[in-house]
Amino acid sequence: MDLIAVESVVLPPGEPRLVPTGLALELPPGYEAQIRPRSGLALKHAITLPNSPATIDPGYRGEVRVILLNLGRSEYTVRKGDRIAQLVIARYEAIEWEEGELGESARGAGGFGSSGR
């Protein structure tokens, strides 16, 4: 779903700002909400979410506010009623960690491009 700004906020270049949405959630156990950037804001105005995807866990009860960052060269004004981000609800599995040795795999500890182009 789209998240909408409930007030206007000026985004100076390079400075993150919280933008209120007026929305509060009560997620059931085993669910999270993820806040993701809008591609149009990113392409047309260089506006992004520095912590994307942002996670809201089921214990949070406050207002959903979106951290926006202006990567452009001039200030950008988010206006009341603008769509500023997207919200996705996802199920997750809670796990308990168990210390021990890792099993073998074909890839091993290779990372950061080790599996090919």
C-alpha cells in the first residue's frame, strides 16, 4: 500500500528527515511491515529511504514515520497528501540460534561476486 504524508516537509540535500504518515499499526505475531522507496521519487527527484527496507516489528505501536533522504542537489518539498513510500506486510519465522559448526557447501565462504557475474 502507498504511504501518504500528512504534513509538508522540506528535504534539504543530504539531510534525512522524518515524514509523518498518521498511520499506526498493530501487527499480529509473526508479521512485519516493510517500508520501501517509491521508484518515481527516486528516478525523478533522487529521494530515497536510507534504511530501506525499513522494518516495523509486531511490538511497535507508534505512528509510522518514513525517513526520507534527498540525494539531489536542490531542496525538495514533500507536500501533504503526497505518496512517499510503499508498505508491504510480510510473514516471518522466528528462530532460535544454535551455536555450532557450519556445514559444507559448494560456495563456502565466498561472497561479494564469488558466484559469478
